[in-house]
Amino acid sequence: MMRKFFIDSLIKLAKKNNRIFLIVGDLGFSVVEKFRELFPQRFLNVGVAEQNMMGVASGIAAEGYHVFAYSIANFSTFRCAEQIRNDIDYHNLPVTIVSVGAGVSYGNLGYTHHALQDYSLMRSLPNTLILSPGEKNELEYCLKYICNKPQPSYLRIDNSNDIEIKKKIKKLYPGNWRMIKKEKKKGSILLSTGSALRKALELNKKKKFNDYGLYTIPIWSMKSKQQQKKKLKKIKNLVIIEDHIEDCGFSSWIKESVDFNRRILIKSVNFKKNIIGKVGSQKFLENQYLF
């Protein structure tokens, strides 16, 4: 599972970097114990108090630590949005907010646990970098990147994702596209971020999209939006896939950078805008509500 891989990767980095600190909001106790045992002085459970967690994280970060604040997606974002904005982003502090449960990963727990609007909140913060890995190698790269360049950041991972693409990552930086498969049909691209890569891989196997190239953007932000215009110059048909609603999400971020003086056909595969009232597995809800 992706969250276990995250903790294992963080432990490797923490062994080399004694400024890495992990805070949890009274959850994750099937995976975080190993970190707590190895680094008891750099681990803290603040309880079910997410606003307080972000305040504590910013205080520890101000003392020179790189803090990872770990919780389920909605709890680590919307519940403490003011503290993220004012305490972390405004002061440009090295706090990485770790969000487990991208999209409808926690579909069985209902709408309160769905992460369908979190991109919209986090990408509006000017200093915050979004780290949205779609598979294990991207996650490992994202962690190494943010540990080398500590800053306000939002790490969004799918609880159940177990994808691993063996293709080596040469270089990633904010806004850069990673090629998974080169296009056969010139100018036709499938583009995803984060755990939506799983859906993109499924689409790429279908006859309609088999000639399309497949790319991901694992690291992006408000500051890296404008450089997308250059990337889009040679594209004629673009299909954007995300596990989020379209409004203010990843596809919206891409569309905001398009030069509308040139012709480009953009389609979006997103979650429908209506409230998801049903409870079910991730696969069930994606089949019901993902366009």
C-alpha cells in the first residue's frame, strides 16, 4: 500500500536527515509505529485536533525541522485551512502536509472522507507545492525532492494504490511532465496527476486512446502554471484525468494556462460535480461518479 511505502521511504530519509519530524492526528497506527520506535524524539501524536496540529507543525518547523503532518485528506486540509494559510504558507515554513486517501480511496467511510475539492484549496496557496505521485517511484522521487528543497507542500497519496512503473525517473521539477508512454498519434496526449494515473493507464489500453501518449505531472503549483503554455504548443488533442472535480482542480489548472488563440481540443475525465451520497468501495464510486 502507498501509505506504508511512504512511511518506509520517510524512515530511510530520516536516518540520514535528523531534522525530519513526523506528526500524526491520532491515526495511521497500522503504519507509523516503526517511525515512532526508531525516532521517538521526532514523532508526535497531537490527537484529534488538526487545527492544533498545523500550529504545532509550524512551531516545530520554525525551529529548523522539516515537519510531515500526516492525516486523512479532508482532515489535514479543510478542517485546518486557516492554520495552513496563515501559519504555514504565509510564513513559508517547511511543513509537508501528508494527505492519505486521494479521491474516493476511503469511499466506504462516506462523503466526509472524500478528497474531491482538496486541490482547489491547496493550489490557491502561493507558496505551497503540490506533490501528487501516481506510483511508488514518483512518491520516492517527490519525497527526495521536497527533502532537498523544504518548503510548504501538500503530499497527496492514494491509500490503496500499489502501482509501480519501472521506468526510471530522470528529472522532475515543479510543472515538468513525466513521459510514461510516447504518443504514436502526433499531438494526442493523456495527462494525469497523482492516483488518477491508474485510470489513465486503463484508458490508454482502450482502442480509442491506444495511440495517445501518456504523461503525468507529479509536482505542480501556482508558480509553475504559466510554463504549461509552452508544453501545450504542440498538442492538438488533450485528455486530462484526475480524481477530483473539474472546478479548480488539476484540469482547471491546465486550462488556465492555455493560449486560446490556438486550437486545442481538451477533454476532462473528472468526478461529477454533484454530491456523492452513496457509500461504497473506491471502484464502485469511480464507476458511478467518474466521467
